[in-house]
Amino acid sequence: MPSQTRKLITVLVALPLAITFILWAFAWPVARTAPHDLPLGVAGPAEATAPVVAGLDARGGAFEVHTYPDAEAATAAIGNRDVYGALVLGPRGAELLTASAASPSVAQLLEQVAAQGLPEGTELTVTDVVPTPAGDPRGAVFGVSVLPMAMAGIALGALVTLLRLRGRYAIAALIGTAALVGVAGALIGHSWLGAMAGNWWTVAASLGLMALAGGATVAGLAALLGPRGIGAGAVLLMMLGNPWSGATSAPEMLPSPVGTLGQLLPTGSGATLLRDVAFFDGAGAAYPLAVLMTWTVAGLAAVAVVHHRRRRGGPVAEAPPVSPAPAMAR
């Protein structure tokens, strides 16, 4: 088959397939956004909470209900990232405790669920116990901050690969650049825009680790697979990681198994870690931190091991130059 024909067929087949994959990865989670085992607390006397719990359980697995004796215990559970909110029932009515910092869209959803699930005439009070910062009341800045970190990871890993940095030089470039990216992100998101709270250095470290995990993943895959590894890393961080991160809503608002898989990727775990340290004093940060460290260590190890094997193998033998054939006598 002529070369031009093969290239034409490649374009006609590969590009539509790639666009279809991207549309599926981005559009499907949005189209199926709804609570899936979303942790929700109910507090109060058993005789008052039983009908509410039964009503929530009847919603077909939408909520994972946790019961608490009183509002204090429910508030502590929200702060510990055990639940996204809690409905507190008492003799004087009902109070909905929300945490818009955990997810503004979930907080709004819980208000609708509480209003629909309570007996008619019940007075409902809404209290935001962990609100979003004044600089980002709708959580929009936080949601979009995940995309630049994913792009930073891809660019970092690709640049280290294309510049042919090897061994300790590659590792130093990855760690040093990621640290600077984290500082820049904290200066913009925390200091300037006021979209993030919590300890400044902890926020910077979380952003830096997110960039490092992405960069190490791309560089490690490129070390193992060659230039194709950059594309594979981009798929993990951007095409799947970004829409499956749950950063703009919550992992439990994504269809199964996207919510779970997204938290196993650097982008999703990075978004969760950043939310935990920025708004909840690090509560719930152990799992996303472990995921990010796993990707980071695996990527850096791949870069180091491949470089070590190349050095042990020695330089590739070059074929001796071919002498030009002598000219034929005329």
C-alpha cells in the first residue's frame, strides 16, 4: 500500500477514535452526575431519625447514611471528612449542617434533599460549618486549579524527556521544578486570589506534590516506552484524570467506577489532597497522599532504573563507516 494511502487511513481512523474517546471521558461523567453512596450524616433521637434514614436508604444507593447522637458529633464527622453534611433533627425543627468547602454542588444538593425529605411544615435551618473562602465563594477557582496542575505534570515530564535529562539530573529537574510550581500555585491561589485556606506551606507542598507525581509519571512512562510514554501519561493525567477527578463536584457524584478510579490517578488524588489540607486541616489526607507518593516513587524509580541499565550496558556499538565504492574506470 502506498505510503500516502496508509497515512490517509491513519488520519481517517485514529482521529475520530481519539475524539470519541475524549468525548466519552469528559461527557459521560457530567451526564451521569448524581450521588452514589454519598456519605451523609443524620443526628438526633432514634425515633426522629428512623423515618429520615429509611427515606434516604430508599433512594437506591444514592446516600451512605451515618447516624450520630447529636449535632456536635455530626459537626466533628464533617470536619474529619467522614460525611459531606448532616441533618440534625430535634424538637424545635431540623438543622442541615453542610460543608461548602468540601463541595459547593454537594452542599446545594443536600439542601434540596433535606427540604424534600422532611415532613411538611418542618422548619429547616442551614448552617455551613466549613464554608468556602470569601475569595472563592462558589469554589470555581479551586475547581479549575486542577487542570493547570495536570498540564504542569505533563509539560514537566515531557520536557525532561525531550531534553534527554538522565538519572540524577532528571530527578533533580522533576523535584526542583515541581517545588517551584507548588510555590507559584500557592502564591496565586492562596495569597492573591484567596481561593485556598489552611497553612500556606502545606498548600504549596500539596500543589508541588501533585505536579511532581504527574511529571514523574510521564517521565517514567517515557523512560520505559519511549516518546509514546508521553502520550500515555497525558491520557492518565488529562484525558482521564481531569474529568474523573471530582474536583468540581465530588468523587461520589461521578458514575461508578469513575469516582473510584479517578482517586487512584494523580489528578484526582491531588485534588482531594489539596481540598483536605486547604479546608480541613489535613483530615482525610492519608489516602490521597499515599496515592500521589506511589505514582511519584514509581515514576522516579523508572527514570533511575532505566538510566542505570543504560550505563551498565555501555555505549551502543556503532557500525564502522562504509567506504564509498571506487569509481569505475572509463
